Amino acid sequence: MFESFTLPFLTYGFDGLLMSVTDLNKLNVSWNSVYRKISGMHIWDSVKCVQLYCERLDLIRIVHKRNLDFFNGLFHTSNCVIIECFGLLRRYIDVLRICVMNMT
């Protein structure tokens, strides 16, 4: 039940945001603390078993799934503006790869 109240606030706007591993880990520690608090666990106890038993994902997997769903929705859109933006993004990434190759 706490997920229905806290998760939307915690992950608002994460759908299209690619976060660093460090930031995701910090948020995951906070999310795990909620599980510890609710189940009366100590800080050194792992919450993975509780999450598994409750059939829940850790925050890192939740954010990755939301990113995947968001970009999948954009990739399969029929909106011509979004399609053109993705085309420009692909070309930009290709140019970056070429530049990196030339630098080495």
C-alpha cells in the first residue's frame, strides 16, 4: 500500500530521465529503508527477500522498467515530430561515435 502513495512522488518525471548509477543507488537505499522501517528490520538486513516475497521490484528495476516503457512508447509512435527527433538523435549518436573513434 505504501507504494501507491510514495512511489509516484519518488519517481515523478523519471520516465524519460536517464540517471547515473550513483544517483539510482542512493534512491534505492532510501527505498529499501522504507521496506526496513515497515518490516522492522535492521539497517544491515537485506530487503531483497521481503521484496521477493511481496512480488515487488527494487527501485532500480522500477526506474529501468519505466524508462524502457517510455522510450518504447516513443519509438512506436506515429507522431511525425517525435519520429524526426529520434532520427536526429540517431544521427547525433553516430557522429559522436565517429568523433570518439577519431580521437583514439
